[in-house]
Amino acid sequence: MPGATPDVDEGDDPNDGVRIDMISGARMEGLTGMEKIRLILDGVRDGNIVILEEGLSPDEESKLIEVTMTEISPDDFTGIEIETYPKPASGNQSFLDKLMGRESTQKLTVIGPANRIETLHKDENLISTLVSRK
Amino acid sequence: MGLLTSLKDSISRVTDGLFAADEPKRIGIYGPPNAGKTTLANRIARDWTGDAVGPESHIPHETRRARRKENVEIERNGRKVTIDIVDTPGVTTKVDYKEFLDHDMDKEDAVRRSREATEGVAEAMHWLREDVDGVIYVLDSTTDPFTQVNTMLIGIIESQDLPALILANKTDLADSDVQQIANAFPQHETIPLSALEGENMDEVYTKIAEYFG
């Protein structure tokens, strides 16, 4: 499946550091909503940080929260931390986009395991996070 | 035959529309955990029906199932608005049972509470996508509103074109900052209130009638 978590060199010890998957908009483009969510959650459940170049639509975000909740289990997976730049006050959609119902989803998004990523600071221009090792 | 079918469909659409207009609107009360959603739901239900919706608590995730109070009739300026209030579990992207251990719970109770909380949040998200006609978004005005959950939920509500009323709750507390919430969501009107003390409920009811009537 094109959306599966990318293969990595099995010789790498994940305890040596933190793996970051930066996923381009082009890679996400051909995936269904559920495939995108699976791609993200599979990576995060492996302890990785996933960075999406273009983020998710509001509907996909809603489903991501829902699926995350169904996968939380004690002493194993406590959920996700997710951060995007806040939408500017004026909104980031043109009048034509709003009229045509087109949603602008292009927003860099950082997602990681809730027990390993902590947001230190966030504003419209900067997301600062602390990522801990396993 | 085609003309008759088309006429029948048209009449059916008109009658459906008439009945739909009489049906109460389902208004979901959403927000992060501990914002005072159930306190507000109880306040509204007690003011207009005499009953409560559910128990309130300072422990996060006290509400773990969406609870509905049907046919709440709110009268404003000689006009009646009938709504079903849906009190939903606080939305979050993470639930760790260990947080509940700080509230005098043993591990078994904490794990059960966290499992119910996750089911409740999933249910709340489903309601938001499928089953509500409008949203009252409750925020604790003593805390930072610039959180990812708030940003995402407001985005989801806007993408569904649902009417949304933002309430800045807990104005009875000294460190309440309503302006901070107004600044976070300038595209929406922010109404201050204390659901606990019943402060500014008149304006809240006027806005409910205006937004959801």
C-alpha cells in the first residue's frame, strides 16, 4: 500500500534517538482519509514524530481524534500530541474558496506520542516542542 | 406518471420541511475537559425544566457519555425556542489513567475511568460530525484558549457550517480573562458567564434564542 509506514534500516536502534517522518503533501494526496490516519497513527504508535507538510482537513482531524481514542490502552498508548500553526485571525481562505466550499488545509502539522512530545511554545509563526527519548 | 411522481416528491419535501422546522434543534455543548460544560447544561436544564442533566465534578472526564436533555423550551422576547441539549465529554487527544490516580482512585478505577473517557470522546466526535444542529463551545476563561484541541474543534465546527456560540465560563474566578478568549477566536462572538453562579445567563439565553431559534 502506498501509504504504509516507510521502511527503515532495521539495523538502526530506535533507542539511539528519535525518528522523524516528514511526509510530503504529494505522498498524502493519493490516500483516503482513513489511510492518512493509519499512516500517522502507525508511525506515532511506533514512537516516531510525524510531520505533515500539508496537514489534515477538519473532517480528517475529527476522525483522527476518534480513532486515537479507540486505540488508547493503559501502559501502552496514551494518545497523541498534535500541533499546527493557529489560523490567522483573518482566516486563510479566499472569498472564492469559501464560496466554493474549498477548504485550505495547507498547514504544517506535527504529531507525536503524547508521552514523548511536549509543546513548549506555540504562536502563529513558531512551534517549539520538546521530544523525549523512549 | 413522471409528473405525478415529481409532484408527490415536491409535496413530500415541503411537508418534511414543515415538520423539520418544528423539531427541536440538537445543540451540542462542547469544549475541553473541566471547562464547565455539565455545570452549564445543568444550569440551562434547571432554569427551564427543573431537572439536571448529570453530575458535576472537578475531576477531569466526569462526563464520559453524551447526555441529552430533550425539549428544553427557552422563552426570549416573547419567542419560544425548543432545543435538545447534548452535554458531551470533554474533547482531548490523550487520556492517561495515571492522571486519575492523583484523585484518590485505585488503578482499577482509574483504568476503567480512562477507558470510558476515551469511548466518550470518540462518541462526542461522532455526534459532532453526524448528530448536532448547533454548538455551544464552552471554555474556561482562566486558562489559555490557544490549544490545539480548541483550534481543531472550532475548525471542525466551522467546516460543518454549524452555528456556534462561544462561552467564556468561570468569570466568577479572579484570574478570568474573557478578552483572551475573544482574541483567540475573533471570527466568533464570545459571551462571558459563570455557569456555577448563574452570572450573565440572561445574555446567554438571548444568544441561544438568536443563534439556534
